[in-house]
Amino acid sequence: MDTYSFSEHCNRIFDKVIKDYHKEDNVDALCRNPWPDPSTEHLLYRKNWIDNVQWHLEDLIRDPAIDPEEALRLKRRIDASNQERTDLVEQLDDLFYREFSGVPRLPGAILNTETPAWAIDRLSILALKIFHMQIEAKRNDSPKALSCRDKWEILTLQRKDLSGAIDQLFSDLKAGKKYMKLYKQMKMYNDPFLNPVLYAKGK
């Protein structure tokens, strides 16, 4: 892994996924992942595909004329998507942990405020924000086109800054200046044995 350009590698994959998704622009489109499982690239592609689908599910569920039953179906699909997203981020962190856990720590080595994969999760969402904000900025019929152009520029700068921070994190991990710990999200609401509303149904 070339840590110096790893964020650029991620951004190229995310931009490809967004382009691939919008060929059909359909939340039920098949994800044709070009990288072999379980490579890092495969996980990054799958991660951003989930983000693309969920982005559009969030649009659909906000339709004021939506049928309540359809809204409930979409809400549960979004919940399942969130869980899959979390699982994929944790898979990525497992890969990074295996790579860096053997690096000798320098005196004064510290933990980062977030793990590499959760920082990359933010980078994935930023790619989507940039893509969609650029569309809105170019709309001739939108009263918010001008403000969207300003937001698009800010988002682009934010991606540059976050990309640099991610590359620095990988560099620090490789050098032993920082180290990783794995903290699972441990979400409870999807577990029928841990969500009191769900396990009460079984009594």
C-alpha cells in the first residue's frame, strides 16, 4: 500500500463507483464490483456503492406523497444499509490493523481520534456530496444554484484537507508515531436480543 497516495487511490475508486452507479441511477441496480473479494479495493468499491444507494433511498423517503407502507419499507432498507456500511468499515479497519499492528511504536506514540476506515468513510460521503452539489450548482432553473457553487467549492476543499489528513495518518501509523485500536460500533437496535422493543415481543 502506497500510504502517500492512498487517499487519492480511494478518491479515484469512489469517483468511479459514482459514475458506475449513475449509469442506471437505480437503487436496485446490481453492484458490478470490478475488484476481487476480499481486496481493499473491493471493500472500498462496495462501501461507496452502499453510500450511493443509501443517498438515493434518503431522497425517496422524503417524498411528501409517499405511501406510508412504502416509507416503512424504505426505512427498514436504510437501517439494513447502515448496518452493512458499518460492517464494511470495520472490515477495512481489520485490514489496516493487521498491516500496522506489528509496527514498533515510537516513544510518545498516540491514538488518532478516529480509525483509518472511519476517516475513509467520511471521504466516501464527501465524494457523493461533491458530485450532487455540482449538479445543483449547474442547474439553470434553481434559485440556489449560486449558493450551491459556493458549497461545492467548500466541499472540494474539505476533500483535499481530509485526504491530506488521511495520508498523514497512514504515514504516522507506518512510522510508529501513531497506533491503532479496534473499537467495534456495537450497535444494539438491530439485534433482537439487545433491543428491548424487539425482545419484549418474544415474551
